[in-house]
Amino acid sequence: MKLTILGCYSATPRTFTNPTAQVLEIRNHLFLIDCGEGTQVQLRKYKVKFSRIKHIFISHLHGDHFFGLPGLISTFRLLGRESELHIYGPKGIKQAITLFLKLGDSWTNYPLIFHELENKSSELIFEDETVSVQTIPLDHRVYTNGFLFAEKPQARKLDIEAVSKFKIDRSQFNNIKNGADGVQENGTIIRNTRLTLDPPKVKSYAFCSDTAYNEAILPLIENVDLLYHESTFLESEAHLGTKTKHATAAQAAEIAHKAKVGKLILGHYSTRYKSIDLFKEEASRVFEAVELADDGKSFEV
Amino acid sequence: MKLTILGCYSATPRTFTNPTAQVLEIRNHLFLIDCGEGTQVQLRKYKVKFSRIKHIFISHLHGDHFFGLPGLISTFRLLGRESELHIYGPKGIKQAITLFLKLGDSWTNYPLIFHELENKSSELIFEDETVSVQTIPLDHRVYTNGFLFAEKPQARKLDIEAVSKFKIDRSQFNNIKNGADGVQENGTIIRNTRLTLDPPKVKSYAFCSDTAYNEAILPLIENVDLLYHESTFLESEAHLGTKTKHATAAQAAEIAHKAKVGKLILGHYSTRYKSIDLFKEEASRVFEAVELADDGKSFEV
């Protein structure tokens, strides 16, 4: 699982800072999360293959999280895309994007499929054999969802040494991978767990932006390997966080601590501060395993 | 009069090329012309003061000419803008922009005034004491206007040496500046033209993008000092120009030649060519005073 930050600053795009966008590589998927203005340029810069993006998740309809979407969709068209593109985002997103494309008589040649969200409780919005995605309802000024990306447990792996040692016939291998016990030629049963290895530990990533401090998300994000939690402000500006429904670095760390996550990544920084290191300093007093998002930076689990 | 190119490449924004946007400084105005994705970042890069932009002219509703507009409008709000912003563009632009802002519950605190265009003939869309702006109907796949920016003649200037020589009383100066003749103490009339100097020559700029070769625009752009005419293709791809209603460099030069303009600026290049110098080569065989637009480049008249 690999997370690449394309942009992680709040509010407006600047020459060297970009609004929110991330790509998450998980199993064979490449998910785009949020799409601020300039995201398509960032995708090129970090050499993300456009055709691999099949699902885009939009947290909320503030400009710094979705104003790059009409341009990206249009560019896919210009590049001759044919495969489906699925967009998950708050109700209203379909009408807005559709209107922008229709005005330019630039409807896509590929299927553009909107999945509009309006549920205030967490819901499963994507699932296949390898991965599931569910919403994390957040507390912001407008309807906002974070997203929980989780690998599904893989089948147990055949222990080649064990099946050889116990002289299990090859014809049983598929059944054993699916959980069956093995049977030796003499009829002796060998337990499945002696013939197989544990599958790789499943990994999970929770994206939580934008949001005020909100303990209601704890049950959903408990024990995730990686948590991105916005920290627009430092504690010195906590009053602005309360007013605009954003979190401070200390609050993000408090959530990470209570949810016992593997690692916390901070982002969505206000550009008022002279260094983003201040966010790490503040958070690490509450939760040790903290790192700073920055445009172009990757995190692997 | 000074024109700064913020972006002049067709289709999609890339790391080092930007879609169409320009700022024109004319008298005390700073007009923004088109607003492709990333325009606000380009404005910062070239240190254009955001508050000086009071009028934005959008040629047509293809993404590479207006997808930067919602972001720019939102940024103006975040920066605490209070003064009016006027937006001139094809019918539909108001609904689209309004919808994007409403979805994010991010309506502007400053007055946002749309002037929607749908006339297929040229019309005067802005005028004050110093400058006028009129549309140049273009021939593209969707409803498109170019814009003709023209200074108005200033009042004649008082010739200080002449009024002193003819001993014209100071009380007549204002009338003379407004065209009146002078009268000496003995009653002798001195013609206005002997007491005043010609005002500076008026300057004009015609922006023509996107468009197929279209001689119908000639009467409107005749003798302009500066003509920006799109040249998406070279003659070798003229068939693509015909199909997509774009011009070639040779066609842009033909228009410049027939309109007897002072200088032609080429732009809106397709990124298929290995060098934009090819556009200048092709155009200069037809019209000598040709220059290449490029992101960040300025032209003064």
C-alpha cells in the first residue's frame, strides 16, 4: 500500500503548494482522493499513469478539494480514454460537473459514473474481491466524508514445504488454499493450518479531511495502519479551528492516539505558519508516530 | 498598453505549459482575458496584484479557457475582496459558476456581476472615459467571442509655450483643452490647434481565440496595434484545423496581413510540435511583424 500526496495545503493553490489531492495504491487499484485545482498537473509531475485511475473519491465540495475535477475529466477525454470513471462525492457533484462539460459541448466519450453520497452514517461505497471503501462521516461546515480504504484478507497460502513433507497430493492444493484439511494417502487427516501459511496482514488507510475534532470517527478508524488527519491550525489558533470546523495538530494527534493507529500523517496546513515543522512538534507531544504530508511525498506500508 | 501572457497552450495544463489566460494593462485598467485552470497560480508567479482585476473576459466555455475561474473567484473571497468583479462571457457562465460556489456554501462576500453574452454580432460590452471593449464574434465549435480593447482619444493637451507666446489668459485653459479657440486681450482669436498638442495616439488590442480562419472579423480588427490570433496548428495539419475549427499559423498571418495590424502574436499551440518556432517560421512567410506568445512573456505598445 502506497500513498502519494499530490497536494496538502488548505485554501488556495500557490506556486509551490497545492490544494488537497492524493493517490492511494492498494492492491491493484489506484484511487484518487480529492482533486483540487491543478491536480492533473501534479499527476503528470509525479508520473501517475492517468489510465490507472478508475475511481475518484471527493470528500466535500469546497473548491480546494474538487475544482480540479472538470479539468481532469476533460483531459481524460482528450487523451482518448474509453474505460469507465467512477466518481464518489456529495450529492450535487453530478449536476455541477455535468453542467461544466455540457456548456463546452465536451461530454465525455467514456462512461462517467457518479455515485452521489448523502448518508450521514458510514456506508460501504466500493467493494471488490481485494479492497473495500467506506465513508467516514466528518464534522465540517458542509457535508463531508472521509474514506476508509481497507484490504480484504487474502486466502491462506499453501506451505510448499509442508505439503511436500506430508506428501499431500497436488489434486488437493486448491481445496487446501480455500480452507480444507489435507488427506494423506493412508487416510490421515492433516489440519489446514499445518499445510498453509497466514496471508499477509491486511492494511488500511483512513483519510479524514476536512473536519473538526470528532471522536465519533474513532470506532471506524481504530487500528488503521495509516491515518491522514487534517491539521489546518496549531493550538494557538484553536479558536479559528472551532469557528471554521477544522482541527489543530494536537487534536489530530489526540484522535490518532485514541484510535491506536499505526501512523498519523498531518496535512491541510494553513499557509499562515512559517514552517510546517511546527505541526509535527505540536502533534508529537501527544502521539509519537507522526509524519508530515508534503506535496510529492510518498508513504508506504 | 502592456499584454502579459499567463498561458498560451491549447488543451490541457502541463507542468511547464498553461492553458489560455492573459492580462492586459490599458490606461488604468487591468483586464483578465480567459482563465484556464491554474490561472491564479500564474497570476501570483508574475506578481499581478489580484485586487487590480475588476473585469474578466471569457471567450468561450471550453475548459482550457475557463476552468480556472471558480478557483480564482473563491480565492478573491478568501483574500477578503470587497470590490465588484465583473465577468463577461457566454450565456450559461453565471449558472455554472453560481452552482460551483453554492455547492460549497462559498458565496462571495463581494459583488459578483455577470454580463452574459449571446449576440452573434459585435457589441460594445464595456466602456468608460478611457477605454472601450467590444466583442469579435469568432467561428469555433461553440459560441465564442474575441475581444477588441481600444483606448479612447484623450483630450488635446495645452501647449504651454504657445499659450504663453500668444498671451492667452489662464481662465481660458480649461475651455481650450476641451476644444475652444483662444482669445487675446485685444480680441484676436487664436485657433485651438495652434494652442494645443495632439493627444497620444490611441492604442488597441484584438484577442482572437479560438477560431477558424474567418475574414468576417477583418473590419473589426483593421489597423489594431496588436493582434493575438490563435494558431493551434501548422499548415501540415490544416485538415485538423478545419475539423476542429482552429487556425493555422499561416492563416493567422493572412488575417494579420489583410487587417494591416501593427503586430501579430501567435498562440494556443497544439503540444504536438517539437518547437513553437515552427509557428513563427510559417507565419512570417505571410506577415513579417509576428511574435510568439509564451507563458510569462510580455508585449508593450
